[in-house]
Amino acid sequence: MRYCAILGWVMIGLIAPWSESAAEVITWKATGTGGAVAAGKMNSVAAGIQILEDGGNAADAAAATLLALSVTDYGSFAIGGEIPLIIYDAKQQRVKVLCGLGSAPLDPNAIDWFYENGIPAKGSMKSAPVPGAVDLCVTALKVFGTMSFEQVVQPTLTLLDAGLEQWHRDLTVTMHKLVERERETNGSREAKLTAVRDRFYKGDIADELEAWYIETGALLRKSDLAAHVTRIEDPVSVTYRGYTIYKCGPWTQGPYLCQTLRLLEGFDLKEMGHLSPDYIHVVIESLKLAMADRDEYYGDPRFVKVPLKQLLSDEYTKLRQSLIDMNHASLDIRPGDPYGPHPIKGQAQWEDSTANIPVQDTTTCLVADRWGNVVAATPSCNLAGNKPGPSGVTQGNRVRSLNTTRGHPNRVQPGKRPRITLTPTLVLKDGKPVVAISVAGGDLQDQTTLNLLLNHIDFGMLPEQAVTAPRFNTFHHQDSFDPNPDRSATFQGAGRMQVNERIPEAIRKELTQRGHRVQTTKGPIANPIMIYIDHKNGVFHAAGDPKAGRHAAALK
């Protein structure tokens, strides 16, 4: 097929302008019948498409795409980062979540340091969690894939060979060590993949990482690496207008999308009209309520009890729906009481935060194959100033998504996962996967996902329409990257919202009259990609917002 030759052209794009021939094939949208990939840069999409073409399934192609993204989208992601992933397994006909998120250090003395000094908010190796990306890719291959690590890492090695940075050369050495360990290990495919993982997290690479941690003042140690596992979990799900929406658990912000959809199901959005004042208003007001609960209750469920059953219940949803005033925008922060249940636990008016918290963005990955498997993943690293180490690995700052607030569900503890913004989405209808979405953009991620879901479910848009339609969001929530123990000081903006400038001025004026603090933007609101599977016609539709630098491709 044509993608073999195209991949070679695209790889050159790491150090030279894109080939016109390649650009004609991999752009921002695609349709096909043999599978599809959507991601960030063009050459990461090419990596996944190559694996699909070579007979790999969605898990194989996702691993290849994710590894390639650590090079092509470096700065938004790195091999020392984290990846939450949702997969529909066609053989088992079930959805599973893979948690490729590392935790805070296990040493209680390291946690004491955070309580004594504060969690660094603006970039520091001390804010680095255990790197989860490598184990996530290996686990996806081992449990759901068919190929070897050597096969799926080949496109990444091609990219690294073309690179000019020192870390490209260093990471090449590290990747070759992993391939070498797979080759020399006897036994089953699973045993070989386990050996790959162990060399990174328990072997000589772990020794290199620990030496680097000590040199840079990081609080992680080899024992943290050795203890890390990619947890395979059940997803959180709700039904919305006949669709089942699947999200990762409350160690991400994902369940608040489920809460928002539950609220919105009580309103006739189609009758309101797409992007009408009523439509935008009710979506924003629903987001405010759901995000208030996110900020109040979410955290690592291995450490805290998160009342998801109550938060998603019919009774609680009806109580919260009653708070939405269609004529007035709320300026209050209103978490509910799901235990009572009561519509409001308490409310307050907080001042807008003036903190300057640097955020390096995330990237995106979706894959669907011809056998019915679908993967949605949201890889990130949140580098914020951290530099690559001698192994070519760069660590992020996700520990700053925890806090030191006593009694808070997201307070830092030994081995605890931070409550992250990364939040891929899978959607099933009649038991089959129909939509996958991944978005880069911090606290904007599920707000943009919601825009896309409603565009498709309520207004019938295909991905190429859904990802390019004007979007909107609210800032009426806490900053997920600010570890300030005074959580009220992290609130981004009471009643403040943003719309794309293509939304007419008359609609913006009406929203302002209802009390919204409206601002406009020319650029994209977050960076989405989307795949829709038309089972009736056997066609995959894939697209990524071209203004956000997203790409997609499909096998014909």
C-alpha cells in the first residue's frame, strides 16, 4: 500500500519541511474502510498507519503512535510522561481503562518535604511523578496487542535517527537497550515484553534515572520506578440519548463530563438550536456545577472515597438541574452534597486567581482498526522547564496537580496519583464503538470534548464538522495545575467564559446580558481529534482541528 513510501517522506519532516506528496495524503481529515489514526503531528499519524498497514491492531498502532509522539510532539509529550488510555476490546466486547500515570514518591520524607516547602508550581524536578508512558505502551501491547516492542518502536527509531538534538541520540540508545532485552529474552511474547518493561523500571536504565534524580534534586528513586504498574481498570460510564459514554476514573477529571451530560439530558438542546444563547448558556451553567463537584470530591480512589455513584444518580442530578437559571449566569461556586443528597453543599464567591502557573500542553492519539478495536489516549508530560536526562528521558511536573490541603481528596500522599486533566473518551451505541475523542488543553479538555459530543449526538455532525465548529468554554473552576493549599486562590474566573470569534456578536451580547463575562478568541479552544465509525457503511471518519495542528489518516 501507499503508506510504506509515504512514511519515509513524512519522517524527513522532523528536520525539513513536509513533502507536498505526503501532505496530500496525511492532512487534517480522512475517510477509509481499513482503519484510522488521528494524533498530533503528521509523522506520528504515519507511524500508526504503518502499523495498521502491516497487520497490527489498534493497540499495536496506538503504542507506535504514542512512542512516535514522544519525538514529534516533544514539549507537549515526552517518554517520561503519562498516558491515560481507554480501549474497546472487540474480542471481549468490553471497554477497559489503562492508567499510565505515575504517582508521587513513596518515601514519606519526600512527602514531608512538600508539606514543609510547598509543591513547586512553576517547574521543578521535585514535582516529577514516576514516568508512566513506557509501561503503558508495553502493557497495551502485552494485554491487547499482537506485535513486539521492536516492531512498534521502529518508526520512532527512524525519527530519532533523523534528529539533531543530543536527547535524540540518548533516547535512541535507551530504546535500543529495550529492543536488545526483548531479543535476548527467551520465552513467550509476554515474557519478552515484561523484560522490556523491567529493564526500564528495574534494570540499568532505572539506575541511570536514579542517578539523574539525585543529581537534579528530584525526590524519586529506583524503588519508585520498580513499584510502578499500569493499572487496568473499569471505566466510568453514563448513557446520554441512547449513547454510552466511557471515561477514566476520578484520578482524572473525566467523570465530570459524565455529570455534565446527565444534567444536559434534561434539556432539549436541539430545540434550542446549535450555538444559540440558550444552548451556550445551559451548557456553561451545567459545566460550572459539574466542575465544582470535580474540585470538591475527585482524587485517587485508591486513597479516598469518591462518591461517583451518588454524583451520577438520578436523584442528585435532578437536584442539581434545579439550580440552573436559564435567565441568569451564576457567579457562585456551588459544589453539591451527594450524600444528603442536597443540591448545594455550600456556596461562595471567590476572587479571580492572579497566579502565573506555566502550562505546557498535551497531545492526542486515537486509533480504530478493521477488527473493531478502538483506542483513545491523551499523552502528556507537562515539562514546564524540565530538561532531558542522560538517558534521553524528560520528566514532567504532574505532582503539582496534587496539593497540600489537609483533608482534601487530592492532597499529596506517598504513592498517590495526582488528579490529572488528561481525559480520553470512548462512545458506544448498540454495543459497538462509534466515537473516540482526545483533546489537548488542560482544564479545557472535557469542555471541548463536550462541544464535540453534542455536535455529533445532538446535531449530527461528522468529525470534520465537529472539530471545526466554533467552540466555547468556562473558566469558572479551579486551576488544576496550581498546588496552592488555599484552593480558593486557584479559582480562575467567576462567570468568565470564552467563545470563538465566529460566534456572532448578537449572541455574545445576549450572554453578557445574562451575566456571563464573555471574552473572544481567534485561535482554537483546545486541540481536539475525533474518529467516528459508520458501521452501516463500514467507513471510518477521522479528523483533527487543523487550526490546532492535528492530523488524521485512514486506510482505504
